[in-house]
Amino acid sequence: MTDKLKVGVLISGRGTNLQALIDACAEPGFPATIALVISNVDDAYGLQRAEKAGIATQVIRHQAFDSRADFDNALDNALRKSGIELICLAGFMRLLTAEFVDTWRDRMINVHPSLLPAFKGLDTHQRALDAGVTIAGCTVHFVRIEMDDGPIIVQAAVPILPGDDSDRLAARILEKEHVAYPLALRLIAENKVTVTDEIVHVENGAPSAESLINPSGN
Ligand code: GAR
């Protein structure tokens, strides 16, 4: 018997965020456990990460279904069968139907490599550089129908450094994703997160630093 929150992770690719969640869940006393990893892509490397950790995996190929609704139903069935209580999207590159999103409202979270609501969608790092922002970052949020939208749980800020290109920036943001995502999962699993009027409140949720200013002027 376990009273840990049962998590299902949906992936499409390499799964470094999945790995961060696997590692967090392996810590003694971590309040969540990953019961199922689903990929919509056969050869997603994340599947190997899950198998190595002894986690059940399933491939549900979106191409095998006539409609998005049928694909989402298959996802829903698999998740329910495994008793999943919370879905973590971790580089899952499929848009979900409104029905699926509503069914899992406040029980599905996503990580996105920008400080939302800025830079939704793809190619976020290059777009941040092109916009000339001096601070970028990542966001973990509850999923709503609009892509990369929904109540924000955790954000981490990453300064743009001289000479950054999108790969360098992406790598530094990814490191923060690997901290922010397990943190958000832990806070939810500890029942410290509530959503009121689409704003998240985190019990005792104090920031780790007062501010990040870039450039610093020094
Ligand atoms: C991550 O950077 C994640 O933030 C991004 O895909 C990458 C997946 O990497 N997700 C999105 O852009 C969602 N809109 P991973 O497979 O190594 O975790």
C-alpha cells in the first residue's frame, strides 16, 4: 500500500524532464510515484529511461486513430486503468482535446521553457533572444484548453548572457526545468497547491531570492 500520489507522465521525446521526475520520485519520502509513462512516439528515448527505472510504459501512437478525440480516449482509458491521479506532460508534443483537458482539470500539469504568458508555442528560446529580453526561464502550470496556458505553479528565471544562442540558453533553462518540475510535483502531492479564480496559491510558498536583475549594473 502507498499513499503517494499516482502520476502518469506523457512524453514524445528524449524525456530529460521525465528523468528529473523519476529521480525525484526515487528520493525517500517523496510524496509521488510514477505509475505509468505513455509516449505517442514509438522510439521516444524517454521510454528507455522509464523502463530502466522499472516503470510501466505504453506507446499510444496518435497516427493509429481517426480523430484526436479517439486518441485522447485511448490516453484517458490507459491512465484510468493505472489509477493515475495526476498527469505530468513532459515534452508531450500533441494538442489535447477540450474534453480531455476538462476531464483532467487541475489534475494535469505541463512544463514550458519560457516565463509564461510570454513565448507560448515552439521555438521559445530563439524568440526570447530575438525579442531582446534579458531574463528568460521556465514555467510549470496547470493545463488549460489554450496551448501553454493555465494557472502558474512554479517559475524559474534564467538571465540571458552575452553571446547566448538558442542552444546555450535552452540548456541553461532545461537545468531549471529539472528543478522546477519536481518542485511543482512535490507541492501538489503535499496538497499545498490550490487554484482560486485561475490563480495558484501555494501554502507557505516563499520565493528563494528577492529578485534577479540583469544586467546588474556592477
Ligand atoms: C522541454 O524543454 C519542455 O519544456 C518543452 O519540451 C522540452 C522537452 O524536453 N515543452 C514544451 O515546449 C511544451 N510546450 P525533454 O523531453 O527532455 O523533457
